[in-house]
Amino acid sequence: MQQFKQVLVEEILPKVRKPLRYLGNEYNTVKKDWKAVKLRSLFAFPDVYEVGMSHLGLQILYGLVNEQAEYLMERVFAPWPDMEEELRIRGLPLFSLESLRPLTDFDCIGFTLQYEMSYTNILNILDLGGIPLQAKERGNEKPIIMAGGPCVYNPEPLVDFIDFFVLGEGEEVLLEIFEVMAEHRILRQGKQDKKVLLKELACIQGVYVPAFYKAFYDKKRRFTGIKVKEQGVAPQVVKRVVKDLDHAYFPLKPIVPYLEVVHDRMMLEVLRGCTRGCRFCQAGFLYRPVRERSKDLLLQQAEKISEATGHNEISLTSLSTSDYTGVEALLRETLNLFAGKNIGVSLPSLRVDSFSVNLAKEVQRVRKTGLTFAPEAGTQRLRDVNFLL
């Protein structure tokens, strides 16, 4: 590993654009002793660093896992073509950011499926990591590959490549999965029996193991249904849902990138889900039911995250922030909390029909920040039609 680090720093990084993408020494990163943990996991975001580090889900799961003494989680992103070229020329594998270890050293690798256009990056990451692409070609000695995120609700395009999928919200189920994996390896003295492990994981609500099901298609290759082919496996996979956001894990020491990323600011998740029911919106259906965090908790989180990061802007994130109960009071008290510290508040995903002049005035108290509107359609008549379809 020390030799690889020397090659990386002295030969590779001087030749690539934005070398900060690959150093892995950002503020608030967690580096653990590999010998002191029961399970070593890797969060794989199949896009470039700037996109992946803007994803709140990564920060949540990274913090959740690394706060457990018995597990570790590191990160890997899709490399830019210049880095990929340097790795392939030298015959070097893709590596994790925190420990610079090859992907094959990990017990499990979890991909987040945020959009279908990233699927080819999943295969490229596996290939660069020296991991066979197809699940059936990976033996017991290779990492087990899992996937979660919104696109998992249509997992069939990737069933040949992923060992199992997780439907629902990761902070609700991930530690259950890791507990099963760790116990499995302990009982087998650090090794795994992939088929046995998958059977154990399939007993967890929200886990879909494609090898235990048979999919059916019509003559035009359209999906028609699925049936269980393994005894003891649930006939239907039910998604996992966080019932109470106030008691759900939220990272108070998120990683602070040294490189400018897409959303370079603090993020507070004020609510999850959406009441609108727009028929074209996948997220509005996947993240049901609507759940809110209490104002007092959000203010506490904002203060702690500010102390741990030094960001000068807070984003109140959700699918529809202006639908949060008491959004004006939350905005006003957040600005009061940071009075004199030059910390502004931005409001993404505002609806035109619920936006108010008071919100605009409050946002500009510190300085001009972002207001993102989602009109959904050109006229109110079309918005009404969309909602009623």
C-alpha cells in the first residue's frame, strides 16, 4: 500500500486534472484500523467526485456506519478518464479514498443507483477494480456487491451484475445487513459462503436477492412478473421506511471537500416525501409517506454542523421545502441563530403556488442565496390536470 501511495502521489496525480478527487484526506473523513473491525465496506458512487460528494445519502450512510466501532466504510467514485487511463497503463486497480486499498480488499461494495445513465459506470468501476462483472462469475473470495437507491425499484436491468438489492431507506436497514454479514464471517473464520450468506440476507425485509427469484417476460420481452424459486424466501419484497425522522440518524460531522462540488454547503433535510403526487415524479411516490423533522431538532443540527464544517450557507433540502410546516418560522429562527456569522440560507425545490414574499425577504437578510423553483407546468390548469390524472 505504501508503494502504491508513492506511485499515486509522485507519478499519477501530477498528470491528472483535479487530483484532489483522489486524495481522501478531507476534513471529517474517518480512517479506521482494518484489523480492529469485523466488516469492511465500500460506498461506491458511480459518478465523479463532485457529484457524489453532493449526495446527502452518502454522508448519512458514511457517518452511520463509521460511528459503529465494529464496521468501517470508505468511498470510491468513478474516476475521470485521465485517471482511468493512468491506472490502466500501469495495470493498477481502482482504489478507495481513505486507505488507498484496491476494491478486492473489501468485504462488500455498495452502489447507489440514483439515475440510469450511471449504470455503465458501475460496470467500469467493477472492471477497474479487478472484479468480474457478472455475479455468477464472482466466487466466495470476491466482495459481495449490493445496490440501493431510487433506481432499485426497477432492479431487473442490473440483476446479472448485483448480488442483492436493498429497497427502501438505507439508514433503516443497513446496520441489520452488516450485522448478518459480520456474523456470517465470524462463524466461518473470516471467509464467506456466498450462497449461504445471500440466503441469510434474503430473510431481511427490504432485501431482494435476484438469484432466488425467476422473472417472466412476454414475447416482446416485456416484464410480466416474478416468482420465488428458493424455499424460505419472501414472495414479495417490501421496502424499508424510516418512520420517525426525529429519531433517524443524521450526520453532524459531514465530510468537507477541499474541491468545489456541485452542492458546496451544509444540508439539512427538513422533510422526506411529498404531498403533491405529481404523476411524472418518481421520488414523490418512492419516498412516501411524508415525514418532517421538528424545528427544534433542525436548529440543533444546524448549529452542530456549522461548528463541524465551517460552511457559510445552509440548504433546507427536501422534495418541496415550502411545504414544510412552519417553513417561515424555521427560516427566521435559523437566520437568527447565525446572526453575525454571515451564514445564509438557501431554499431549493420551492413550489410557485406555496412561495411567499415573506420567504424571499427572510432569505435575503444575510445575503442573496439560492431560490430554486419547480413550476412543474406552464399554467395552473396544467398543474391541476397533472395532479388529478
